[in-house]
Amino acid sequence: MLNGIRIIEIEGLGPGPFTGMLLADLGADVIVVHRKGGNATPGVPDRSILDRGKRSIELDLKEPDDLSTVKKLVASADGLIEGFRPGVMERLGLGPKDCNNVNPALVYGRMTGWGQNGHLSKVAGHDLNYIALSGAGWYASDAGDAPFTPPTLVGDIGGGAMYLAVGILAGILNARQTGKGTVVDAAIYDGSAHMMNLMLTMRQSGMWNIARGQSMLDGPHWSRCYRTADGGYISVQSLEPKFYAIFLEKLGLSEDPDFARQFDKALWPTLTDRLRGVFAHKTRDEWAKIFEGSDACVAPVLNPEEAMAHPMNAARATWHEIDGVLQAAAAPRFLGEPASAPATPPARGQHTNDILFELK
């Protein structure tokens, strides 16, 4: 879908490279500028999943000749991705103004935690810190437990990479109409807060409470995960009464007068305790079989390896293991387009000579 779009990605960490992977998955020509001299980032493999489908060139941004090469790449590109603290790219001579001088239509994508301005803009932080301060981490985990979301998903990826991708694509559409580029200020703080708006619509109607564990989706017995006999977990979220009725029928609780009062908040703690006891009597997979194929809105909680082995994956081919590396396929999909296995990540600098030849 993005065939013909070129993105230059300056090597970074986390959400920036994820955005590049997402755009490459969708067909963009993403050229990642890796630091010359090898991988200097602990814990990041030489052939990262996040580099799949990209082309790699190794350059030293502090060397005049290599800096000139980057500017030639910028002149040929629709967009750029960088994830440094504010001011770093400017000091390298690759800030928005520098790049706009060689390509007025360039969409300059900036990925940070706190944004390009504000008193925290140059302060270090990580995924959990950004969503903590934005409010997005408040409802994570059950009431009484310390808030904790799945690492990177709500902040780095949801509030960061996805918003950067949307911003870059919006900027490219605008540039093609106007001939003028723009700077995308994608802050994880902003994006993670923005994702809360669906939840806040429920607050408008009185269905959501600031207090944790008191709202429509984080308080009821029918919206949580339960531990099973084997130490596994089963997820339940039978919100609509017609689905809740199926849930009760599968558990043999259809005639119980207390469970019939689905939206009685006073009963939620008691009914939660009762369901804890119910689910503790069978294994996760036994419960999954009982609810399989029904509209009870119940599903087992799987780890990624189990997800790959599940029949759902046989139907969707979402999970793959390539050269021993577990990874998920490109998303979203497009009707009529065949699903394809993820591309192989390049070696660092693998395409250096090819790219330099193209720029002559």
C-alpha cells in the first residue's frame, strides 16, 4: 500500500524503529541509517525484528562526507524518523530546518516521551513514566494492586509509534497537496493520554469512576481475569446482557438470583470472589474448551508461544517463527491482498554500497 514512499530512519530505540518497521511492513522503502562501527546498544540484536523489510546503510553522522550522504537521502525521501532528545539532531546539522533546506516537502517525524517542548522535554524517562504522568497508567491492574501495564504496549507502541506513523502519513498526504513538509511532534505522553478518550466517553455517561475498580470495565465480576486450577488464567468480559446470559449458562449459574443482577455494583465484590472459587476448580484449557465457539466473551490468556500454536493462528497466520525468532506478521491487512510472512531483517550496513550507488 505504501509502495513509492521512502522513509529515512535514523537509528534509535523502541518506538522510532517500530514505526519504521510498521511502514516497511506496509510496503514503504525504509532506509535505516545505522551507526558505523557495529551495534552499540546493549540488548538489541544485530538483526532486530524492528529492522525487517528495511534497507541498512552504516554512516557516521559526525563525519562530513557521511553527513552529506544523509542529506542526499533526505532529498530523496518523503519522511524521516528520529527519536533523540530535543536538540540532538540540530547539533548534528540534521534538524528540521537543515533537512527542509534540501527537501521542502519532507515530513520530519520526531519521537519522544515528553514532546519537543515543556519543562520535561529534555529529561530522561521510559514507557512506564510517560503513561504514569499522562493518566493512561492509572487504571492498569486490579484495584489495590500497583498499576502496571504490559511493558511498551500502552506507551512506546500505542501512544508513541502508532501516533508517529499516523502523523507521518498525514503529513505526506498534506505535502503531496501543498508541496510543503511538516514536523510531527509525536510524544508518548500525548498519545497515551489521547487513547483514553474512549474510556472518558463512558465517564460522560456516568459509567466510569476516577476510583480504580469502581467502573464499568474494571470493577465487575464479568470483566477481569481469573486464575485457574493449573495456575493459568482465563479472561472474561461479557459486557452485554445477551453475552452475560451465555456466560452464566456455561457456568450453570443461570438460575442464581445474585448473578442475575449483572449491573448491581454492590454485588460485584461478592460475585467476583464466588467466580474465583468456580474458576479454581478446572484448568485453563478445560475452561477454554467449555467456552470455545460461544458468545460468552471468554478466552484463555496465552503467552506468545502458546498464541502461535493456537488454532486461531492457523487461520490468521499472525504469528511466525523465522530463523528461530518469534514475531507477529504485518497488520493491518487489506482485503484481496495475500498475507505474507515477515521479511528478513538486514545485516547492519548490508545495503550501503547499493544505496550509495543510487545516490550518484
